[in-house]
Amino acid sequence: MRRMLLSVWLGAVALAAGLLPGLLAGPSWAAFALLPLALLAWGWLMLGRNWRSWRYAERADALLISRGVLWREETVVPYGRMQLVEVTSGPVERHFGLASVQLHTAAAATDATIPGLDPAEAERLRDRLTELGEARSAGL
């Protein structure tokens, strides 16, 4: 989904960067389209690396979310601190059959999101986290 969005936006920029200077200043100026195309190729590779870096694990007392390629970020959300667990899916995500689980806690700094899940897995995870949060009787 993110690669498709990257392709649409940078494809439009490449078309504009090559077509306008090419028509107004001459064909050699159409080479300006190479910069957005190079960004597209680089972004394509980086999105794949970033996507593969996302992980989550259900532990005994907390949910662990890990992400990042250069800077690893790990978020640990104790089940008892969760106040709200919601499943969200925008129009583009729904088109690709994806959903996100968003966790809200009392401290805004520890809110966490797990993107790109299958909708059935997102609902299962929401129900499981809600059940665990109620069992810990602090949040949900």
C-alpha cells in the first residue's frame, strides 16, 4: 500500500518535472524527471526494509512493539495500563485488506499502533488485549 502511494505521488512529480521543463526549455531539460525516479527507487527499497522491521509480541504482562531500521524503537505497553484498544482502517487500507490496532493509555507518550494487519487478526488482537486488560483490572 505504501509503495503504491509512493509510486503515485513520485510518478506524478516525475511526470511534471520532466514534461514541463522538456516542453518549455527543450528536451535536454526533461532529465529533471530522473531525480524523482531515483527517489522512487530508493523509497521503494527503504519502505521494504522499514516494513520488515515491525514486530509485536504478546507477553505475560505486556504487549511489546518493536520497529525501526537505523533507530530501533521498542514500546512495552502493560495490559493493565491500556484504556482503549481500537481497530482502524482507512479507505486505502480497506482496499488492500489491511487494518491497524491502536492502543491508548493514560500517558500519551505510550500510545502505540500496530499497522498493516489482516482485519481478522486485528480484531482478534483487539479482543485478546481487551480481555487481558480487563483481567488486569486497571485500564479497560
